[in-house]
Amino acid sequence: MATLKQLKTFIAVAETLKMSEAAKKLYISQPTVSQIIADLEKEYNEIFFKRYPKRLELTPMGRLFLERALNVMVSYENLNQFMENQKEIRPLRIGATLTIGDTLISDILCLLKEKYPDIEASVFIENTKILEHRLVHNELDIAFVEGIIFNEKIVTEPVLEDSLQLIYSKEHPFSQKECIHMEDLRNQSFIMREIGSGTRSIFENVMNLHHIPVHVTWESYSAAAIIDAVKHNLGIAVISARYVKNGFDSDLLHISPIKNMPLQRYFYICYNKSHPVNSQMTDLIEVIKTMV
């Protein structure tokens, strides 16, 4: 099988049609060039050049071999170029929970791309529980989550404040109330995020603390589906205040705090303790804090 050195030598000879010129071009001796061509012809049991006293001429097989040799060299150069470019790209695997994915992550990534175009980010939108699993198994470099992670293997840092809001249809009886109390939530039909969601975990923990059961009639990964179901008065829901800021339909829905039931929370940056904090992770954190 021909080596890259043999192919380079063959191409130089085919282009100059003189062993001496090829030798000068490659900075090797003429006998070395002659030996390489002889070895190639022996390897493939073919004659690539017709020899004349002062020049060479490619045989039909030589022309075919030249065409293939040039293709190989182009592929080789493309490979080298690709690997060189990879050194200039900083890959970053980012996890984001659904609320962050719906309301924040695009703005974050646009700013990240603007400030650090060499970072190539891939994003995975999942709930907090799944992102925790991915972090533990080093399937992500960093995650931006709305839920609380207690795993000792994960470093968490609060970076952005958020709050949860109660929403209900204008056709719901709550619309007649001036104030919603915790006890009013008893026996209500809730349209909630899936188990493992940070939004759901925080709300259910507060409700459990006050011994008020949460009656869940709908479960959904999609905030849009939850909001639409509430519009149709199929239940009530608790969602991030960030959805309210992002074009909330106030003509069909009411937004209300719950008296004496603060639902403040933080969004957290998280990463595995065993994962080295690389430059791209640091740059992402800086971008997020800049946005705050």
C-alpha cells in the first residue's frame, strides 16, 4: 500500500516529468526519487512512466494513478485542516430546564455567540431530574436549572432570581376573589409540569409544608399546553413569572400571588465536581451573570 511520502513523490514526478526536478522540489536526492517510483511500480505491478533519455511520460495507468493520488492528498489536507480548525473551536454541552429553555436560553446563546464565536454550544432541554442524571454521568459540561439539586457530586450556584405565579381562567371562580389564600387551593384541579420538574417540586413542597394536597388532573412537559388548558378553564396552574413577561395573554387569564405563600426561587448553574471547569464554562457563567 502506498504511503503519503510515496504519493507526494509520485505527484511531484508526474507534475515535472523529471526525476531531478521532483527531487529539487521535495528536497531529497534524485536516486531516492527514482527508488520510490520503482517501489511503487513494483508494489502495484504497473508501469506509471515511460522513460526517455531527457524526459518522462505518464502511461494511461500512470494518469489514473495520478488522479487517485491527488484525491487522496486532498482528503489528507482536508483532514489536517479539520483538525486544525477543531483546535480553534471550544465545544460546550449545555443543559437547560424547560422554563429556562422557553424563556431564556436563546438570549443567553445569542450573547454567548456574539462574545465568544469560538464556542460551539450544543443544548439539551430536559427537566431538572434528567439534567442531574446527565451531569452525574458527564453527558453535560454545565446545566442551568430551575429546580434544586441536592446531589453531593454536583456543584450548584444561584445566579438568577425567579418567582412562581398562580394563573387561572377569567371564567374560574377565583376571578371573583380579591385575594387567593392557600386554603383556597384545596381540592382545586391543577394542571402541572411533569414529575422531576423544578417548578412542580418547589410548589408541591410548599403545599406539603402546609398540609394541602395537590390534585393534579393534567401533566405536561409543555408550558404552552398548560397555559392553553388554563385558558379553557380546565384547571389552574403555577408557572414561572418569566412566562408572564413573555407575551402572556391577559385577556383570557388572571395572574395572582397567593397570600402568605411566597414562591420565590433561584435558577442555578450546575456542574459535576469531577468535571474540570474549562474556559467555555467560565465564559457561559460570565454571560449569564452579565444578563442578570
